[in-house]
Amino acid sequence: MTEAVNQAHTGGFGAEHPIGVAVLGMGNVGTEVVRILLEHADDLRARVGAPLVLRGVAVRRTDVDRGIPAELLTTDAEALVARSDVDLVVELMGGMDTARKAILAALHGGKSVVTANKALLADYTGELAAAAEGSRADLYFEAAVAGAIPVVRPLIQSMSGDRVNRVVGIVNGTTNFVLSAMDETGADYAGTLAEATRLGYAEADPTADVEGYDAAAKAAILASLAFHTRVTAADVYREGITEITAEDLETADAVGCTVKLLAICERMPGTDRLALDGSVVETPSLADVVAPQTGGKDRVSVRVYPALIPRRHPLATVNGAFNAVVVEAENAGRLMFYGQGAGGAPTASAVMGDLVMAARNKFYGGRAPGESVYAELPIAPIGDIPTRYHVNLRVADRTGVLQAVSGKFAEHGVSISTVRQEGYDEGARLVVVTHHAPESALAATVAALAELDSVTSVTSVLRLEGTEE
Amino acid sequence: MTEAVNQAHTGGFGAEHPIGVAVLGMGNVGTEVVRILLEHADDLRARVGAPLVLRGVAVRRTDVDRGIPAELLTTDAEALVARSDVDLVVELMGGMDTARKAILAALHGGKSVVTANKALLADYTGELAAAAEGSRADLYFEAAVAGAIPVVRPLIQSMSGDRVNRVVGIVNGTTNFVLSAMDETGADYAGTLAEATRLGYAEADPTADVEGYDAAAKAAILASLAFHTRVTAADVYREGITEITAEDLETADAVGCTVKLLAICERMPGTDRLALDGSVVETPSLADVVAPQTGGKDRVSVRVYPALIPRRHPLATVNGAFNAVVVEAENAGRLMFYGQGAGGAPTASAVMGDLVMAARNKFYGGRAPGESVYAELPIAPIGDIPTRYHVNLRVADRTGVLQAVSGKFAEHGVSISTVRQEGYDEGARLVVVTHHAPESALAATVAALAELDSVTSVTSVLRLEGTEE
């Protein structure tokens, strides 16, 4: 076998010629990557064909004992990347500017890069991919989305001969932990977030997670891969979970649902008047909304928001810090990928898979698939997106309120699926679930409802997803 | 983009130089592959970088109208493969000898091969991989296991930096359809199989499916990839579902379980006395069983059999013709992949993903990862495998029978977890669920039970899996 390998490789690396690795950043994931590189050196050598040798680890402070030889540590990431004995760079620093410079320097130098930096990728994949293309280096980023779960590679490779219509995922562990706990305990948002922070499931500054920025970056990456179209974080419509109340979970439960922060990437057919679930649209008004100005060209909708989903939906049972991604494609049908979406070791597993593939490519002369954005589908604005809504109203407890409320829905062309009246007097409320309606029509309806004398307040408006299933 | 691609490629294929494809076999999957090649030519060209052109389809009879130009059809697969304008070969004929010859001829000629032929791969992957290595061609086979679900690629690539400890899957749609229907309706095996045949879920000769041969071939492939060890179909312990009765499903239900045909690939630690679920073994007798003669080296157990699993287990909800595979790895933790495991279009999706990757490699000069069997772990015989058992006995309805039965279990060192007595007189039965015990000890126990005067018959012995979860 080694004979054959030696004869076959063309990458310039022999079986005895080690492949040098630089790791940038030694947080949770970096620490695990370094551990695996050192502890599993024999297995890795056998799988790559040549030894993977850790050349150094870039850290902010070298005066902390990190359990590895001190001479491996450096604060100079730039110099480490530039070393002639470094062939592969693992970027786990996070952040934008320094990480971007380091990755570009590596790629321009023909060094393959493995990164988990979703925020950077969501904005700069085009630039990074071009740099990789220019020097025939590899850019791998499986760990940027959904931790240990293989999602990036299946989308790039396994789906490359299919037509993806939808990707829906729970891709942020912190918010899923908070929403799962609220659902289970009935506690409010603030208290549950505090508990999540105490347990280490939320960071001291949880903004990126709870406001949906992290999920939006991942959605941009997933949509780019699914639709062969460059999608950046700015293209993603985003709402966080900070406004979700215990009452939202309670009213969701009353209709057999729970609330999840979903990342939704959808192809919106530009022809044939198809609805988002793939069925033919019956009502002309909705079809007009789905594809009013695009003619024959599909559009792409990418959005992150908390939504009700039925408890029988496969994503409803994904609890705690777990992630799951559902991919729907024309020929493959519906696929689901499930596993640990965060944490040092799971994320390191994804990084190491990429690292071994990048090393094998160095050794055998292979290449990772490059960026594919030929389709250049336009992004549909959120106002055009038809979804179902779950509207919670506090109302005056008197006759006629239901008629007044349903009249406002009808006026704006929003069809009601169910209405439920609850409570009495001051506590009286109406919970309205609509059929599919465009965001713009619903917004106009809500504005009109707020004007009604009989409506005390519009307590919450949440989308309802996954009901076609 | 096209400019950059033209400059970058090294595979000898320019953007205007088409990549020729031969398809061998035009059954369900072949028909879909041909349809996708013709209907989605533009997308495929954009994704590959050059057009994919169908050169011909090898079929048994050319006098059938297959909806494609007649000049594309040929009965001479060998000549089609040998054509100088064929660069990629898709083998969907099935069977052994002809398929093997065609694949070897292609690979020896430097033509990459995509195949879904699980039976062939289970026995000849070594030979095929060596041929691919020799000519630097690619051998892809995602479609051989679990249809549309990406499992092969994640195991080869995503898990390449991790240590897989277990792969458990429902990988045969026919048997899963039958067992799901028996569970739901209470009908017996023969009637349910007849219905499955009528609905097209079972073939006229269902032997390969219902006897577990199909699942065993897939298990061999999965185990080879998971453990970097060559595992062939002959290494797989195999039992089919033909002996499963309505009563088995009924007694399974009574303990909160259903019955599934499972493909189980397990690493059995040779050191540290680890149990199969990864926990440290408490009882010395079990540890002696787990690793009696292997010293420090891990062993591999690969087996296919119907087993009880708790209804709360993730695999218990995989019904009908769906497949699912659970992968447990040291760092990634538990991953699950779910989707359509069979059918023309889903399987064609997997074939097309492989075909696009193979074509991109031709165009960009890349390579698929080759075979990795360096670990060469020994296969553990089934007699060594500790599992839990669910034993169904028809007994005389008299005092003392429980004592006699439990005595036999104790004599052979098989520890009982629960015993349930049901019925009276002629219909009296005992259902015994054991703790983990080696197959050999259980077999001796069953032989001894059959000798007891108070035991009328041992109605069934089924394994119980997935209870640690």
C-alpha cells in the first residue's frame, strides 16, 4: 500500500515528508484540535499517507499553561502562517479582520485552509474562494455550520447533481437550549437565558446568538451552497428570540406546536406558480405574490426567525444544544441530518475531517471542490414571502370583537385558518392562525388590528412553519 | 469565472471539451440518471465546468422504447465502456460478473466509475479500489448504501479525523416496510410481504431483502469505511426477518419496543474493558467476554438481524421505506442521517452527486479519496458479542415454572432483567428480558430451557438493542 501510494502521489509530499499544520486560536475547538493532532498522530498518518505535524499554535497570550510544549505557542499568527514548513492552516480565532488576513495570506501562499469562522464566510467566501482558486489551495469549512454534523460537504458534493428546493435548520445551540427550556419549564426568557449562561450554554454577551446573527451567517452559507448563488449575511432577513415570552410558548402548545429559531433557505419558483411547499398555488393573489416580477427565474429567500412548528415535525424534537438540518431536493426528497451543533470536541471532529481531506489533497494532488455560484439567483425581499401566522391579541371581552377582527384580516386578503377565544374580561384574548399570506399583507393587517377599539394590544405575531408536512 | 476555470484546470478537459458518460443499465435508477443528465444539462455543465454528454446506455434489449434516442442504446456494455469518448462510467446493472468486468475495464482505462452495486462492493472493493488507484481514476459509490442519504461520503471524508465507534442503521427499505406494517396492523409476516410485493415495495423474489443479504452487503461497506478495515459480506453475521411473527411484534410492544432489521457495525475495544456502549464494564465476567484474546487491539463486529428497540429510540420512528443511519464517534458524538433509502429518483440523486464530483475531478485534476484499510482490525465472531435478549417461552401453567426457567438462565451466567408471565393453561407464556450476555451463553441457555418439562416451546429469541440510549 505504501509503495502504491508513493508511486501514485503527485502533490510533492512523500510518505516520509511530513505535512505541517498551523492552528490559529486555542479556545474550546482549537484545544480539541491540538489534542487530536497529538493523541491520534498514528491514525492520522495512516489516513493521510504522511505524518501531520503541528508546527505551532497562535494564541493571544503565551504565558498560560495550555498543556502543550511552550515552544509551539506564538502570538504572531502572521509569521506562523508564513513559515515554509506550514502547509495547512486551521483558523479558529474567530473575528473578522485578523482572521481574514491570515486566511488570505495562507491561501495566497498556496496553503490550504480549514476554518470554522461562519461570520467571516458569510461575508467573504467569494474573496476567500477566489484566493484558493488562484493558488490551487483548498478552502474547507464544514465546522462553520452545525458543528459535528456533516452539512456543508453533503450540500457541496452529494447534492451536486440534484436541485435543492429548501434547507431548514436549527443551527444555533444557545437559542435552541433557551427555547427548549422555556418550552419544558414554562419559565420566561430572561430567567432561562440567565440559567443558560450559568450552565455555559450562552456566552457572557449572548447578542450574536439570541439576536439571530449566528444563525443568519450559517443560513447565508447554507443558501449559497444549496442554490449556487452568493448569499451574504446582509441578504438574510433576521429576527432573534429576545421577544419570545412564556405566553408564546403556552399559546403555541395549545395548538400542538413548539417554538424554534429556524434558519430557512428556500427556492421560490419563478414559473409554474408553485407555492413554497412545491404544490401548485390555487389562489391567484398568492401566486402573484410569489413571483410577481421575476418571470422565469427562480428567487431565493433566506431568513432566520423564531416560528411555531407542529410537535410532530422532525425538527420539533431537536432539543437542547442539538442541531438538525432538513434538506429537500427534487430527486433526493427530504433528508435530515442531526447531531451536536457546538462544543469543542464535536466541532473539532468536523475540523479534523476537513484537515485530513486537505492533507490528502496535498499528498495525492487532489483538490477540494471550489465555489459554485453560477446560478446568481436574486434574493426575494421578506415582504414577498408567504408564510402562515399565529397572531395573539388581547381583546375587550364583548360581542362583536371576533367579527371586527376577522373583518380586518379579510380586508387585507389574509385568510384565517382557526380562531380561538380564551379568558374573560381583562384577560380575554384571541389567537388567530392564518393560511399562507405575504408578510406585507400581514403587517398591514396587524397595523389595522391595533387601531380597533376592541383590540387592547397585539401581544405577539409569530410565523407558523412546517405545517405542510 | 469561466476564464479562471480554464486557467486553473489541469485534467486535460477545457470548458468546451465535453466529458463523456456511459450508463450501464436502465432500470429504475438508470432511467432517472439518464433523465437528469438530459433534462438538467445546463445546471450540470455549470457545476462541472464542462458539459456532461451521454454517450450511450447499455441495456439488455434495444427493441424497447425507453423515451430516449434509439442510437444511444446498445447491448454491448464492453464496447461502450471502451469508447474513446467515454470518460465516466455509471454502473447500474447490478449482478456480479458482468458488472465487475465492466467496472475493472473502465478503471484500468483510467475512466472513473460511479456504482450503486452494493453486492459487488461488499466482496470486491479491494480489487476495484486497487484498479482505480493504479490508473488514478475515481471509484464512487454513495448510492450503494441508503439511497439518497449521504452516508458513504460523510464516513469517508467527514469522519476521517475522528474515531468511529459504532454505526447502526436501517438500510433496507423492503424489510422496514414489512416490519413497520406488521407493527401497525398486527398482521402476520406472509400476508404483509404479499401486500408489500403488490405495492412494489418487495421484489418478486424478495430473498436478498428479507433474508438480510442486502443489508449485510451494506453493513460490510459501512464497516469497512467506519473502521478502516476490509470487511466483506462473509464477515457479516446475518439473520433475516422471515421468522418474525405477529406475536413477536405484540410482545415487543408490551415492553415499549418495536422490531427493526438493524445493520450494526461496532468497534469492540481491546483494552480498558469497555462495554459496547462505551461505558466501563462493571462485571468482570462480561469484560472477559468482550475482549478475551485480543490484547490491546480493537475488534470489529458486523451483524444484521431483527431486534427489539425501544420506541423512544431515534431509529424506532423510521418507518416504511425510509432509511436512517446513526454514527457514533469519539469526538463528533452521535450523528443521525435520515431520508429515502431506495427508489429511482432518490438513488439517482446520489449517483448524480458522485458523477458531478467525478466529472469535476476530470476537469480540475482532482482525485476522490482512495480506499483506507490500514487498521486491519480482526472480526469478532458472533458468539463473543454480548447483547440483551428477549426470550418468549410457552410454558406449563403451574407453580415452579418461573423458578425452573430462571435457574437455567443463572446456570449459564445470563442475568435476567425482567420476567413477565402472561396467559393461563395452554396459552401460558413467559417473556424474559436479559441483561447483556454473550450469544454463546444465551444459546446454551435456550438449549437447556427446551429440555425443561415445564417449557412447552421456546417461541422466539430476539435481541434487544438501543437500551443504553
